[in-house]
Amino acid sequence: MSGEIRIVQGSALDLKLRDNSVDLVVTSPPYWSLRAYQDNGETYDGQIGAEATPTEFVDALIAATREMV
């Protein structure tokens, strides 16, 4: 095995990666309206799970999954 190994953390919607350049995606999507990720007490804006409706939540999951694929 050779080549560069990189670990990249972030939203699938914001990562600038070449198509077909990823071998593994690990994710743990939150349940709708049950968890808010924070950093030093500040909640991250735009996180999946904070949508106003279940439909918007499912749409966000589909968009992220589509990008991961």
C-alpha cells in the first residue's frame, strides 16, 4: 500500500474533494431536534438535526448522503 493518507473532518456539503477520491466515510447523523453539537458552549450553525421540520431534516440527510456518494 502506498500513497498519501489524509483524515478530513467536516460537512460533506462543504468539503472540496475530487470525485472518486474518498475510500471511506464515517458518519453519525443526529436525530432530528434531539442533539446540538457545541464547541466551548457555542452551538454550530447549520448542523443537521436543527431543521425546523422533519421534512427539512430528511432533505438535509439526503443532500449530505448524495454528496458523500
